[in-house]
Amino acid sequence: MAGSKDNGSKRISFIKAATGAMVITILTIAVAQILTGAMTSLEAFTPREKMNDFSFSDFYTLSASNANAVIPDSNITIVALDGCTRAQMGHAIATIDSCHASVIGIDLIFNPPTTTPDDPVIAAIDSLPNIVLPVTLKEPTGHCFTAAEASYFEPLLVNEHEHGAVNINGTFENSTTRYFKAEFETIHGPVPSIATIISDIYDPGAGSELLERDKDIELINFSSRVFNILKPHELSANADLLRGKIVLIGYIDDAADMHRTPLVNRMPGILIHANTIATIIGREYIELSPRWLTYMVALTACYMMVLARFFLRRYKWGPMLVRLIQTGLLIGVLYLGAIVFIRNNYSFDFTPTIKLTILGIVMMDFSTGLAFIGQRIAHHTHRLYRKAFPKPKKKDIKLLPITSTSSK
């Protein structure tokens, strides 16, 4: 009988703890929604200049970059034209062509020359069938982009050439460049990015596979790779780095074309295009965890953490153990997420898990504190009430001694 009573009381205690943990979890979600922008994301713990610009994939990218050995990319070579005259640029393009590059991408918008009416770049470009020319697109006010800028000599070219958009950031919302768009919708039809069109020329079908993924934006895989960068005077001696390669031509020291990435604070745009092309031709796409799975894991972790706090609160060492479990969970998800990213190019966003488990314990402590304060207030209120309205004292009843009378 005593055993069944103990089992019943344990079952009731478990039901109370489970119900309380559910209530706290629901309150945590409500508070997280109320505090959106302040406590519901990790931006609150980043410097002000990076507010609203945090992605969990950035941590994974840094982890992968530190874990993997840096290797030179075997498909892409960059030619830096910083400080070159138009004649030197035209000669460099002709030299690249003579070395039988597979495809040449221009990451420069040319303005009319100021020193001479003749521009040797025009003849060098117009003679190449495997060159991709740049165009910049204006950010959309509605659903479509509009053409904003192209090289001045476009109307003077005799032959037709491929064009690609060189816009860097795929979302145009974040200051950190981590995404790219496969193509841009314009009023005249879709315009592929320069990375998409170059990839499809170099590796037929690569661009089509990217478009078939039917995603508005893709994460750039900034893995541990470096690119061979040549100056114009180094081209002839390094023909093997040009033959059969993708050759990107542009500036690497232009202050106006520097962008912050998950790896570094200043990366030239031409290197971002190179990493994007490497992502496409290597099929190294990063898959993002679906939102429903992200939040299911977060809710489960929050509920289990609060439930543990309920069961352990009766012990003096309970709060310390809960904090240790929290710390272990944080380290565990970071390590597990980094391993999965490095091995499978899968980015699981643990931000909701971290924020809800932290906020859940805070809400648990807050509710415990409120309950304690409520008990103290009720106790003092009861005492004050008793002082103001004391119970009436019972009248003392004097008991008379009982005397027995005997008949004579």
C-alpha cells in the first residue's frame, strides 16, 4: 500500500513538472516574440556595426576555413589590372587569349579613355568568342531589376558576347556578403549572374543545375581555397595557369569594390565572384536546415532544459548543474554543427535553440522569484490582517468544584 502511494505521488509530481515546463516554454516563446530584435537573435551580442547582420553559417564558415588545409584552386586564375594603362590592359587580354584560356570574365566597367581616342581594349575584347562582359543592375523597387551600367564601348562591338550581372550581394539587405543570386529578373527577362554564365560555359550544365535548384539565393561556399593572382607582366611565364582555365580580369585593390565576408572584413569583389564560381562548378552548395526543423529542435531543447530545472530545483546543487548542462549543450551544438557543415555542407541554424534555452531558464528563474515574492507578500498580508482584525478571545469559564451531598 505504501509503495502504491509513493508511485502515485511521483506520478503527480512528474505531471506537475511536465505541465509547469510546458507553461514556461510557452511563456518563453511569447517573450521571445515580444523581444524580437533585442533578445531573439544573436545580433544583440555583436558590435553595433554588425547589428541585424548575423548568420550562424558564418561561424561554420570560419570553422571550416580553420579546419581544412588551404589549397590553390585549379580551375580559376585572376589577373589583376591595378595601375595598368588601356594599352597594357588590351595586351593582357590578348596574351590571355593566346594562352588558350577556356573562358574569360571581365569584372570591370570601362569608361571612355581620357588620353587617347583609340581604345585598344575594344579590339582585344571584340576578337574573343569566349569572353563574358559585365553589367550592373539597379536594385529593385518592385519585383524587377533594371539595367544601370555597362561599358561605354558596348554599342561599338561588332560581335555578340555573353553578359552577366556583377552585383555582389544577393539579398541587398545585409552588409556581409554571404549569398549570391543565380539570375536577376528584369523587365526584359532574366539576366544571369556573371558567375552563373561563366560556370555554364566552362562546365556545360553547371549553370543549368544551379537554376534547377530553383532557389532565389544561395550561400557562397568560402571554403579553404586560394586563387592564383597574376600581374600582366607575369602572364607569359605562367601560361600553364591560363590554359584551359577560367580567367577573371579586374581590380583587387579597388577600395570601392571591397566587401565584408564571413572570413575577412575586406575582400575584393573579383575574389567573391571567384568563390561563387568555385561553388557552382564544384557543386559545393550549402544546404540550409528547414525552418520547421530548426524551431522543433529549439522548442524540444527549451522544454527539456526547463523540465530539468523543475526536477533539480529541490537540490542545492540543482541550479549549478542546470548551468553546466546549458554550457555543455552550447558547446555540443556548436561542435556538432561545425562537423556536419565541414563534412556535408549542411548548415543547421542553432540560433533559436541557443536563445530559447537561455531565455527559458531565465523565465524559470523569474517565475520562481515571482512565486517566492508572492508567498512572502501573502504571508505578511496575513500577519497584518491578523493584527488589524484579531480573533476574539474566548471567555474564561470558571469551573466550580463539584461537591457531593450525602443524605443523612
